[in-house]
Amino acid sequence: MSFLNNLMPNFVKENINYYKKNGFKKTIKKLGWKVVLFIFLFYLIRDSILYIIIPYFVAKEFNIF
């Protein structure tokens, strides 16, 4: 776990600790809805790559499209 801790920026570590101590509601009050938007965009981009773009290129390689 120490390897991952070295890669993580300090502000991320601080916010994770704040979340663990105070919970979701207080974290959202402190950090605002930017965090929720960031999480939504992260998963939107990740899932788009995972479920749309990669299968498209695999299908294109096998001449399905």
C-alpha cells in the first residue's frame, strides 16, 4: 500500500482521510459538487472506453463492421 501512497498527491490523501473521518455529506459540503462531477466524468470516460471504443476496434479488426 505504501507504493500507492507515494503516487497519490497530498491533497487526495487529505481528502480521503477527511472522508473517512467525517462521511460523505460533510465531504460534499467541504469540497462541493465538483467532486461528484469529477467522479461522474471519470466513470463516463472509463466506461466509454471499456464498453464502446475497445469493442469497436476489436470488431473492426475482425471485419465485423
